[in-house]
Amino acid sequence: MPNLKNVQSDAKKKIRSALAQASSAYPSRTAPLAQPPAGSGLEPVMGEAGMPYLGSAFEMLDDPLKVSMERYERYGGISWGRSIGMNLVTLIGPAEVEAAWMNKEKAFSSEQGWEPMIGPFFHRGIMLMDFEEHMHHRRIMQQAFAPARLRGYLGIMTPHIDKILANWDVGTGFPVYSRVKDLALTLATEVFMGAAVTEKEAHRLESSFEAAVRGGQALIRADIKVGTWARGLRGREALQEYFRSEIAARRVGTGDDLFTVLCHTESDDGETFTDEDVVNHMIFVMMAAHDTSTIALSMLTYFLGRNPEWQDRLRAESLALGKASIDYEDIDKLPSLDLALKETLRMNAPVGMLFRMAIRDTDILGKYIPKGTLVAIHPWATMLLDEWWPEPTKWDPERFSPERREDKVHRFAWSPFGGGAHKCIGLYFAGMEIKAIMHQMLQRFEWSVPEDYRLQLTYGTGPTPADGLPVDFRRRA
């Protein structure tokens, strides 16, 4: 009997291929997004609409990087296109992404930018807030990611990493992405929700969380009771119900998990979160921490399998540390691992694009952006531009070495964690988690990628292995 998931996957590929061909057959017509006001001295943003209503939606689903790079070659770092009825201005290049991220004139809203994409599933998460309200929430949440808290989270993580890796059934074609995804979700559940969650409840919450994450990828964006969007909404509702039911107990609890910490944490000025704030932030942080770490760690594993000399170098470094697992103070004692992780984040940014909405008429580097325009900030494409990076498609961790520091050519040439007021609040947590897992993996396993294997990517929050990422693994003696 054929595997139903494989049949569905093949059908989706055929539908996407047919629609992509139809889209590519539609004549491209270069046009301005909008004419600048007379006498403003601004230039219009150039681009093309593509198919009626759909625009380039299916091309973007198949290969968003290719589409973005082609537009960059044709129109430069600021261009526009259409996707599912929305005009979308894409920004590629260090100066272009800097202008939107720094948002000096407060002309761009993160909340309104993300709302069409993931708003119904991650309502009022910290990334979906603006200006003073965002800074108010950030001041409080920052306390939950202070060094003392990170030490506590690492203490929770370490035994679970040890237990899960010990039970990996490795061999030929070991699905690294799938197993890392399970590991990261388990860690997120333990670190963020704590031991108070039963195994059965954890699995239910993980399923709800997964549905909410996938909801933002739906093409049919309506609650018609079936489909990706509807499953995402039901997932959000289940998560809300659980967190709300637990608030009272966590308010009087003393655990080190993030849920309990957010119930107690306060800013230096004594500001605290309401119950609903805690619920909203928990749902968002679960997504942000789990999905991005999964992509980064699985792709780092892939590149180390393709480059055995670097795998050996990192393993020697970990063995020299003389510890089966790392402590918080050891995070900066693995410099080669740091180089390899930075290069992986450059090559395969876990968050491919970030969104903003122009809330008034404005400009970016002299290009007119009218109010109501959705703006896509593209750090992934930016980190692959040959104008800024020698041999940008080559995985070369030494480019971040003290002797080379190619990332210093512009402060936004390397920007996988965003920038400005909304720069990722959990970036140190993510680095700590990835290094803690990889340190143990290197000591337990050796792995290689078959010569004839070709990486297949699909696209969610970022470029994601589509086939589970089969890699040949074996345990070390």
C-alpha cells in the first residue's frame, strides 16, 4: 500500500509545478509600485505584478530565494511583486535591511507586518508589538533571558539531551532533521513549561503547537473547519486553554522553567506581565525557540557531514574540553564551533524573511513606499550577495575568523537574528542550546553525507530540509 503522506506530497509537488509554470508563462511587465508625490524627489519602486491576484505566490513557495535573487538582479535591492492579493516590497542588501530594521522615523509596524502571515496564531507575541508597548514588554522579558536564567535553562536541558541522544537509533539514512525537530520540541517543552507537564499532556501540546506553526503557511486563509489554517487556529486555542489553566499555579510556584519565570519576572522598574501577556508570550516563544533552532542545528549537522575536516576539528575541540556536557561558562570555549555555526546561519538563515507594514507614506534609500505597503526584509538573500561575500555559496567558516572577519564589511551584512529594536531576544539562548547539543553529538557520533545526495528544501519560517535530511550516522567507540 502506498504511503499516504508520500502520495499527498507528490500531488502537492505536481500542483505547485503546474501553477509555477503557469505563473512563469504570464508575461512580466515592469511597472512602478506607485508614483511618488510630485516634487518629493523620490523614485518609484520598480517590479512586476505577475499573475492576477496570485502574483508570484507559487513561485515563492517553490523557491523564494531564487525569485528574490532574480528580482535583485533585475531591479536592485528594493523591488516589488504581488502575492495573494498583497503588494510586497522586498529589501535585499545591508543598507536596505538596515533602513527598515532601524526604523528611525517609526514608519514601519512589525505588528501589522506580521499580522497577515501569523497574527491569528501568535497574537501579541513580542515580535508582533510596536514602539513603546514593545519596549515595555521587552524590558520585562529581557530578565527571563539574563545569564542567571540561561544557566538554569541549560541545567534543565542537559540531562534530556543526554537521554535522547543515547536512544537515537542511528544508521544509514538517519533522518537528522526529523530527529533534531523532536529533540528541540522536547527541550522547548521541558525548559519552557517544566516538569509539571505530564508526558501525555506534553505530546498534546506539541501537536497543538506544531499545528499553530504550520497555520501561517496556509494558502486558503479562512476558518473553513478543515485545512492548515483551521488546524492552526484549533492549535492556538488548545495552547491558550492550557496556559490559562496553569497561570494560578505558576504564579505561586518556584520553578526555573520559562513559564514560571514569566509569571514572576519584572523589569528594573517593577513592571510585570498580566496573565494574558504570559499566555501570548509563551505561545510565541515556543515557536521562535523551537523552529529556528531545529533548522540551524540540522543544517549545521549537514554541513559538518559534507566537510569531514571541520567535523574532526570541532570534535577535537569538544574532546579537549574534557566534559561530556558543557556548562554555561563553556559556551565561549568552543571557538571552531562558533565559526561553523555562524557560517551555517549565513548560508541557511533560519528566518528567511521578516515583515513590516508601512503605516504612513515614507521612503527607503530614496525609493517611495506608500502607506499600507507590506515590506519583506530579506536577511537570507542579503547574506548570499557576492558584492559583500567572496564565494557566497561556499560553506567557509574561516570567513568569520579574526584574520578575515568578512562580516565586518557592513554591520548588517551578517544579520540572521535581525536588528534594531526587534532583534531576536533569544539569540543567546539559541546559541547555547545548539552548542550544548552539538557538543554531545560530536562526542557520541560520526556522520557523513552520501556523495550523490542532493539537499531538498521546503520553506516555512526559513529554508527547511524537505526529506528529513538522511545522513549516514554511526556511534563512536
